[in-house]
Amino acid sequence: MTTGNVSVWVVSDDERLQCTLAYALSEAGLSCSKFTSSKHALDMMFVASPPCLVIDHELEGISGLDLVSQFQNQHGRFPFILITHHGTVDLAVEAMKRGALSVLEIPVNFEKLIAAVKSGLQIDEERRQRENQCNEFVNRYQALTAREREIAELVFEGKLSKQIAKILSISPKTVEVHRSRITKKLEVESVTQLVKLMQLTRT
């Protein structure tokens, strides 16, 4: 996992808590971006999404979970750790439903915090890798001819070469030639890999 150029977002209007969290992250070799208010964080939200968010639940004017919901409406689900003075079972359950990796009470256990953040960064890195893989696949897919895309879709549906040939009124040999070109252009090594990548682009 690469963390050197990744900045964890820390959101809290409690200066003492924010400094404590930032210190714990820096001691573990992790960099962070500090946000002193929900407005500050929301303004940045329109520019970028957090790789991992450490958020104070008791923010002024809005709860940490409500702020997370606004983030997720903009960027989808992402890993976050909720910090609270008053942890309850209901709060923990609601936080987990929204994707929290952990709910930590103050005073924060640094070991649990760092473990949760590192897990969050790993999850985010894997997500971004999947997104990059999907984007590259989509670009290659769009470069296929209309006939190749037609055959690729039928392969995705589970059709065999003989079935595809019958549907398109072409010979099975022609289908095989097209399939060979498709796998080469899409840089896949098997039908299974082709189907998996096409499925990812549809989720």
C-alpha cells in the first residue's frame, strides 16, 4: 500500500481533538489534510474525494454522519472512521450501515485509529485501481468495430460461437476470427476475464 502521497482527511471543529488525531497519524507516517469546519470540508468535496476520512461526529451545526452522507451523495461510498464523545450501539450500527470502518470514542485509542485508517487507505487504493482498470477497458472497448462489440455482448451473455453465428447469420469460423481480434484489442486472455471486466463496467 502506498501512503506517502495520500492525505487522510481529518474533519473536526475541536482544535485540540484535530491536533491529537493529526499527531497520531503523523507518528504512524501518514499525512493528513485538516478541515476545521463542515463548510471547509464540503467546499473541498466538490474538488476531490477523501481516500479515507476521520470525522468528528459532534460538529457544530451538523453531525459527522450527516456530513458523510453529503459526501457520499457526491462521490459514493468511501471508507471513514467516526470519532465521538458519546458512543452508543445505535450510533455504531448506523455508522456501519453507511460504511464506517470503526467508531472510536474519545479518548481515542491510537492503535485502533491507525489500523482502521490503514485499512481504509487499502480499500480506497483497491477501488481506484478497479476504476482505472475499468476506464482503460472502456476505452479499448469503444475502439472495437460495431460488429466486434455486437459479438462481445453476445459472449458476455454466455452465447457460444455456434449460437452467435446463428444469431448473426455468419459462419462459426468468422465468429472465431472476430473473437480472436476482440480478445487481442481488449487485452484479455480468456472469456472469463472478458466477462468479468464487462460486468465491472456495468456496476
